[in-house]
Amino acid sequence: MSDDNTEPGASTAKEAEKAAERVIPKDVSIPGNLESAARQIDRTILRLNKLLANPGGLSAFLSTFNYTLYVLAYVQTKSPSLASLARQLLARIRSQPEPIKPPATTLVANGAVPPVAALAGLISRARTTLRLFGLFPLYAWLRTLLAGQKLGADPVLHRIALLQCLSYLTYQALENVSVLADNGIVSKKVIALINRGDSTTARVYLWAYRAWFGGVCCDFLRLAREAQLERRKRAIRKQMQEEGKTVAEYQDEEDNKFDRKWWNDLMITSAWFPMALHFSSTTGIPGWNLGWMGLCGLVAGSSRAQTLWGATLHP
């Protein structure tokens, strides 16, 4: 989903970079290490501005930030001794020691949510709100698929893509109506109508996640079919080479490019799979926690986030 958060009259990234060069006057004497740190922070902020302005940048940033917070929240609850040690060190540095606060596990047990976990929940709700507009690109994708497969395209891959698109459409529609109902925008009667008379949204969310799980499984089918077709192509090329026929130039480079993309897609799908399986089950995966969810989300979104972040280095 493309997120465009620029406003009329707002400075572009290039204009911000030019303005940043005039922030520190040349006649002001600043220690080298402090100036270097300030410039590094300045560059990072400008790169973040570029990232958020790029199509899909906001979504990628929020996703990476969200799953990182999940991991930190899990580590915080499992390592209260680290937080205690940090407080002791701070108490020695300061003239007046801070009152010792209860460890994170106590806060969680008493019902209070640590700040990291609270921020993770806030970011998660923001991402869910942004997904309310996710039906539009899915509808556009469905229209493209219904127009028929492209010339020379594999019919099996086309059917898998159609099944996956319908799965994600079902997931997004059910999640949207549940979110709107939970916030009092959609009447509970609508939920009862699609939920066998039950006006609560828990079961609707469950079926939404099951549709998402179906879409993730379609990626495994797609990868299996792509691998099958690629093996056939390479076998034909090998036979042609044995017969002394000419093969396309730079074919090895194209093969390596396909392999890298295929394995990267397999890694992403494998990372989403346990999370989708957990939420689509009534019992969930035994031992599942915020740490596993954060780790899976980071692995699944790492390549996309790295690509978008790397693009911010270029003007």
C-alpha cells in the first residue's frame, strides 16, 4: 500500500538537505565529535524523511518499528535484571539516586503495560487503521487478473495468483468490518448477520486470519510452480548446449538473479507462515509470544525495508 504523507507547501527531501547545510554557521566553534554526531543525526532524520515520502515507505517503516518493539518488549519482560542493573548504574552517576522501580515482570503481572509494549500496541493499531484502505490495491490486482493471463504466462501461476488475491481480499474485508464495528462505526447487526447471529467480532477476526493464512500458503504453491518451470527451462538449455546449439548470453547471471529472488521469497513466506498459522488457529502455537512474533515480522520485512532504506542514500 502506498502511503503519501506529504502536505501542500512542505519541503521536499532535497530542499531539506540544502537547508540543513545552513543550520550551523561556519563561524561557530563546535567540538569535532559533537559536530560529527549532530551531522549524523541530521543525515538520519533526512533519510527517514525520504523513506516516509517514498511509496510504501511509511508502511515498511511502521512494520519494522512495530516488530522491533515486540522483540524489545519480550526481552524487557524476560530480563528484569538488565533494567535493574541500568537503574543502579544511573543511581551511582546521579547525585540523588532514583527510587527503585518494580521490574518489568511485576508491572506486567499487576496489569500495567511497560512503555515499550504500549508503544508497540499503538503502532500496531496505526497499521491496522492504514490497512482500512488496503482493499483498493487488492481490487485493482483482482481486475488485472480477471482480464486474463498475459501472453506466454503460465496458466497455473495465474490461477494461484487469483486464489491468493481472493484470499487477501476476504482477509482485508473481514478485518475492516471488524475494526469498524469495534470502533462503533459499523452496526453490530452487520456482524451478527455475517456471524450466525453473534454480534461479537472474535470469530470474524478468526476467519479473517484464516483467509490471510490461505494467502500465505498460496505463496508456497507459487514458489513450487516457479521452481518446476525453471527446472524445465534449465534442462532444455542444458540439452541445447550438449547438442552444440547457442544459448542466450548472460544466462548464468539471469539464473543467479532468479535463484536469489526465489530464496528471498521463500524466506519471507516461511517467516509469515508461523504467525499466520498461530492467529488462524483457535488454540495457537504452543509457546508463541511477542518475541517470536517480532522476530518473524522482522525477517519477513527485512529485505523490503533494507531496499527502501538503501534507496534514501541516493538523491
